[in-house]
Amino acid sequence: MLVIKKVLANGHYELKEYTIDAIEGEGEHSTMLARKPHPIYPSKAGLKPSLLGLSISRALKILSPDVDPVPPDVLVEFNLPNLFDAYMGIHKPKDRSEADFARRRLIFDDFFYLQLGRLFQMLEAVGTRVEKEELLYKCKSHELNTVGVDDWSPLTKKLLRALPYWLTPSQLDAVQEIIWDLRRPVPMNRLLQGDVGCGKTIVAFLACMEVVNSGFQAAFMVPTEVLAVQHYEHLTSLLEKFDGDEKPNIALLTGSTSTRESRIIRDGLKTGEIGMVIGTHCLIADKTEFSALRISVIDEQQRFGVVQRGRFNSKLYTSSSKLSGENTSSDEASDSETFMAPHVLAMSATPIPRTLALALYGDMSLTQITDLPPGRQPIKTLALEGNDVGFEAVFQMMRDELIDGGKVYLVYPIIDESEHLPQLRAATAGFDSIKQKFEGYPCGLLHGRMRSDEKEETLNSFRSGETRILLSTQVIEIGVDVPDASMMVVMNAERFGISQLHQLRGRVGRGERKSRCIFLASTSSTLPRLKVLEKSSDGFYLANADLLLRGPGNLLGKKQSGHLPEFPIARLEVDGGILQEAHLAALKVLVASNDLALYPRLKVELSMRQPLCILGD
């Protein structure tokens, strides 16, 4: 694919895309034969040949020296060549150092426009100059500001005392940092990362109580009904320890909620009678309105699309000074009351490297929980080839575990057998076979095509011990908590990502029993990748290993939603330093001009690379 940009007389750009049929010759004398172009953006002028023979050397000769939209002071501060010199240096370098210097600029552009676009969207989502400046300062300073436990709201401290355990240091730091954000007069946009079982949920519950205590509302959105019910029951059990008058009013809203109950809950949210709601996608439906939504928690945020996450931004709340306790002028209060979006706390148990986190979430503050609650059992992990010898060894381990009183997960990549993928084992086909092999040990079957009540009934049977072996697809990856489940076997494990396997592994080792997890590979050639999981149970280490093994292209995918650009030159695993510089450069530009009015050429370039719309539009 070839993209050609031409500066028109009116200062606008004409951009055309050509499909390359062939390349003739070598080096700077090479000629690319391309099909008839189609304009990427509307244009009033420009040639439209049916066949184009364009040499790189000829294109460089007609390139204008004044082609760079990036401000000169940014180039000086970050030691970058201008774009004209970079194009010359990459195609006609005098030596290796000039080529490397040119490549550095092109890598910088890949990262810079991504960061600039995300930060621009973030600023467009808030309405006042004070909010914009505060948000930019937070992104630039990265200062750790916290609110100590003694200064938490009474409701938050009550929930803390109701816990049957004390918070880990990382959890405590996370809560203190989030509460500080909640008391600022600007919307928080924070990503809370942590390994499986590190206790992110209780951190989010404490943040919600801080908001509810001040008379605002909290919404907690999760990807599945099973997880929504589990969170609701967990929080309800903790609130039972509160005195009657002090207990906040919380509700559960999912697709299975009856029409009558849904109407009652939505009325309660609209009037403010309900302080907190836990639910699924129903929470972002147009008919779900809030009286004063102050915080939106998005659990397992990677399971929602960018637009879905962004829809919470449209649930504006009506006052900004109530929680912050700060004195503001009437003009500022009115402005903020009209435009301020709720705080957003996104959570993920799929750790990603910091460089990739910055690429994906450059507009978000990042908090990581790095330790696990005391008492979590280490999980012994084995990666084996799924041949006759491997299966016999695994079945013997399963028998030993069941005789000792344990419970076993069997995870399959597909529900039903497929003619197109005959090598893959299916959950439904394996059910009868496993029942015969383990006669006397009741088996259960769980997959995504079952109704919600069927899923819940199957899980309850497994929790109670009525069934001892649960055959499932990856539907158990998120939110299933059976503390005495002590063994997991994953079939065709190479079909899953490393982070996904790590998530699945986190379903065992949650109680007092020693636990193990076995990954069965279809072929010996896929074993080395799975062996990485034997070496570590640290999700952040595994995320870096996955990035190095697969590369960022496979990790991100070519067709991800959320307008992620591809990086044709940059490599996230080695160019993280340039990414950091690009982030700072984007902040520098937006501090000087929030709306890019001072940099019209830069805004035009950005509009062609990144859609300049408010998230969720």
C-alpha cells in the first residue's frame, strides 16, 4: 500500500492511497506500479491516473522542504530532524547514523500522533479551561498524591472495617491514590491493573463508597452476568455488617432482571434513591439515567469496546463542588456543573507492559497492584504435549486429586467438534468420555450457549461439591470463584494467549489446597511458548514475555476497534524510550494550545491520522 500526500494551494492536504502491484528495480531507482488510486479524504484537485509509475527518487525531488507540521521547538527539545530531512535520510542516507536519525523521527511520529489524538479526545470530553489544565498537569507530573485512611469518608472506613482481612500495601496505596483523584474538580481517568486475585474489586468498592457517602451515585459495569451477581453478593454480604440506617442502597441490573424490577431500579437511579448499581451493558443503555453519577467503574475493561466505555462520559453529573469541598466561583461552578463527566476507573487483570500501556492508554493514569493477598497458594504449572503419554499422565494426576478430595476444571477451546478444526477437542464431545473415565465422580458442563440460569445452576453444583469435574470453555476465565477448586487442565492450550492462560490459571489456588495447572499442547512445536508459564506466575513478567514472543502487531491486531493505528516502523518492545518522549511532546503542544488552534497544520495532520471525536460519539 502506498500513500501519497500533496499540499494544495489553500493549505489543505490531498491524500491518496494506491495498491502496489509490483516493484521494479532496486534502491532509489526502484519503480512502483500501482493501480488506480482512490482518495482517502475529499479533494478538489489532484491527478487521477489509471496507472502510476512513480520512483522514490522522483517523489523526493518534488517534496517541499516545508512539509513538517510539528512545531520547531518540539523538534529542538527532543533532538529530532525535520520531516523533509527525515525522508531524505531514510531513503538516501549518507551513512548508517543518518539513517538511524531519520528512522528515529519516523518512529516518533508514529507514537506522537497516537498520544496527541488520545489526549486531545480526553480534553474535548471536559468543558472548562481549569479542568483541561488540571488534567494536563496530572498527565505530565505523574506525582503520587494520596489521601490517608484517617481522612476517608465515614462510609468508606466502615466498609474497610467490615473486611475480614487487611488491605495489602499495594491495595492501600491504590485506594488512597484513587480517593485523592475523586476529590479533585476534574474527572479521573484511571486504569487499575493487577494480577488475578490481587484484590482490585475491593479497591473499587471502597472508591464507590467514598462517592456514595457524599450523596453521589456509583455504577459498576462488568462483562458477564455471572460476575455481576458475584460482585453484588460479595458487596451485599459486607454491607450486612453495617447498621440499618447507614447501609447504602445498592441494586443489580442485568439482562436477566425482570422488566418490572428493571423499571423500579431505573426509576431509583433517576431519582437518586439508589446510590450504587452493579450490572452489565444495561448500565450504558440510553434508558438508564442517573440523578448524579460520580464514578463509573469498568471491570475487565478490555472486554468492552472503546465506544462502550466512552458512553459513560455522556452520563453527566450535576455538581462538581459537592465532593471536592473546594470553594469555586459561581461561573466556574455553573460551567463545571454543565459539562463535567463522571470519574472513570477501568480495571484489568490482564497485565500489559508499561510501554504498551502508554501506547494504548496514554490519556489515562496508571495504578498497579503488584502484590497478592496473604494466604494465596502457589500454583504448580506443567506444560505437556497432548499425546497418549501426556494424557495418561494427566488423567492419573486427576484421579489422585479427586481421591484426595479436590475439584478439577477441564477447559476446552470450542464447544462442539468442528470439521474445519478436527485437531481441537470440544467440551460437549469430551463430556461423555470424561464421565466414563471418571465414573463415580459427577461431571458438569459449562459453556457460553447455555442460559444464565443454567450456568448459575452448574456453577453452584460445582461450588457445593455436587459435581467434582467441570468441563468448560473459556467462559470461566472471568469472575468464577470456587475456593476449593485445586486443579485445571487446558486442552489445546496453544490456542489461547499467554495472558488468557494466566487468567484461567487464576481460577485455582484460591483456597487452602495446594493447586496445579496443566497446559496440554497439540504438538511439540508449540510447547516452548507454553513453557514460559512454568517459569513464572507474575502476570507482568508474562505480559512482557508475550510481547517479545509475538510482537506488538499480533498483540494489538490489525482490526482493533478504538482507532488504534498500526506502527509500520516502530517496535513497542524496543522503542519504549521514544514513546515516552512522544507522550511528553504531545503534552507540551496541548499545554500551549488545548484545541490546537495555534497549530492549524498539526491539527490537519492529526485529523487525517486520528479521528478527533469525543470518545463515545
